[in-house]
Amino acid sequence: MYDLLHKMSLLGPFVRNITNTALNRQPSSYLCLLKQLRDTPPNQKISPKISVVGAGQVGISICAFLIQRNLARHLVIHDIRYDWAKAEALDLLHASCWLKNPHIEACGDGSHTKDSDIVIVTAGARPVGKDRSRLLVMKKTVEILKLAMPKLIELSPKAVFVIVSNPADVMTYAIQRICKLEKHRCFTTGCSLDSARFRFLIAQRLKVPTTEVEGYVIGEHGNSAVPVWSSVTVGGVPLVKVVRDLGTSMDTENWNNLFKDVTQAGASVGNIKGYTNWAIALSAVNVVEAMLENSGRILCLGTDMQGMNSIGQQVVLSLPCKVTSTGISHVLQLPLTALEQEKLHKSAEVLMKAQCSLEL
């Protein structure tokens, strides 16, 4: 009976009403766990033509990983500096014999991005100086994207747009608002990277492989990000069962100090290198891989989360999402403690203030 209800729950609201009333059953665990985004089309198989917009350090790192992992058989490198984009494309093509002969082309005006399945947007202004806050560069970046995005959307009207441009949450909001893109197919990698850093640092402290640690960081991809300590497991064991008062002011082991390293991780690398590229590139490529795999992987991504976790306003922030070939299909209904819920709403307020300052 459970299998039958589970399958019927996937058919839509009409069938869900039947299962809940005519059969007098409680909603299935699937519906309790995952909340569907509106305007989400059925899953579709895609033949991946992928365009990467912006041939800077992050953009080219994404290109290299896409090709090396054999995820893009047709890759377009788009940058207004056409000669630069062409040189980067040639640099990769010179290794074609080791890369299964991918189709890679450069583009300066956007024309070659036509009919892309996935467009990864990395273009924008870079943080400079000692204060590398993502929110300080948003106005310059939004002006760049206002010029670039309309043509990209016109040429690839059915594409999924993955936003990496900083500040990623606010830029995703701006693009959704300016270009009228649906939230399931215009989203940011968001706290996917923060969650990876979180898992890495916990694993280091406990001297276990990172793959043995699960846990989420939600909210802003930035200073107000929220560690969900209640979600952390190590080898399947909830860390809250092991560490008393984990993540609170009463935590005698000071695990919150570890999370400060998560929020400062990008700056600590960027202050030396002048930029970060490898980890954020792999974060974006992991999203693409999940889409092409189409298995419903759960990743912490950012989109308009109005209606999720008691968020009443249209604000782009990160929560765990189910990823399919068409983008985000559902948002995981992550149980939060009262403290985590309070911090999430404070993060939403920070992002709302940033969004409003754009005056779109």
C-alpha cells in the first residue's frame, strides 16, 4: 500500500487529494519530506550543450572540470574578451586526444550559446581590497548582467541557468526579477560550497574522511550563513547525540569556532591568491553532474524560498534541494531547532535588505 501511495503522490495535487480523503490516509512521507516548487515541468533527458559565461579564473576552472569529467560534449566559453576566450578554448582543445575529443568553441557576442541546455554564469565584478564582502560588489555586477542576460535567455529560452556571479544570492534574485525566469531553473550554487567546507572542517577535527560527514549550511552564501548542527551526522551518528549543547553558547567544546572558519574560508584563500576558483568551480560542476545524472540528488542551493521554512517574503537563499534534469524540483523540509530557525530568518533579513537596495 505504501508503494502505491508513493507512486500516486507523484501524479499531482488531484491524486494527492484522493489519497488523503477517499482513502483516509495521512500524507505520504515523501510529501512531508519534500515540498514541490511551482511551475516545475516533468523531468526531461537533455543532451548537454553547456555555455559558461565569463572566462575568468572561476569560469575557466568550471570549463576544465566539465571537460575532464566528460560532462560537456559541446562547451561554449563566452567572454566579451573574445581573443581571451578563444585562447582558453584552444588551450583545452590542444589536449583533445586525452579528453575524448570534446567540441569546444569560443564566443564573444553570445551567438554560439544558442540552444544551450545549461548556462553557467560567472561574469561580474570581483571583490578587491581587504574587505571582500560579496554584498559590496553587487551593484556593479548587476549592471553587467543586465546587459548580458537578455540575449542569453533569448538564444536559449529553455536552458537552466546556474548563477555563480557574486554575490550569488542577490544576483540570482536580480536575474529572476529582471528576466522573469522561473525559480526552479534559475538558481545559485549558494551554500553548496559552504556545506562542503563545513563537512571538511568537521571531518578534520574528528579525523575521519569528509565523505563520512553529512550536514548543511543554509541561508546566505556569506557572512550570515547558518550552520545546521542538528543535521550533522558522522558515520550515520548524529553529532548532537555526542556533543552536549552543540553549536550553542553553552557548548564547552566551542564547535561554533569551527564555523567561523567556514565563513572566512573564501577570504583566507582569496587574501593570498587574490581569488578563489577550484572549490567554487567544483561546486558548480557538481550541480551539473547531478542534473545530468537526474537521480534526484539533494544539494544545498539558492533560489526564491518564499513559503519554505516559514519564509514569507520573496528572498533568494539556500536550503537543501532535490535536483533533476530540469533544475530544482523540490525543497527538502529540513527540521530546524528554534535557534537555527531564528538564525535563518535573520539571514533572510540580511538578504532582503541587499535585494531591496538594488531598487529593481
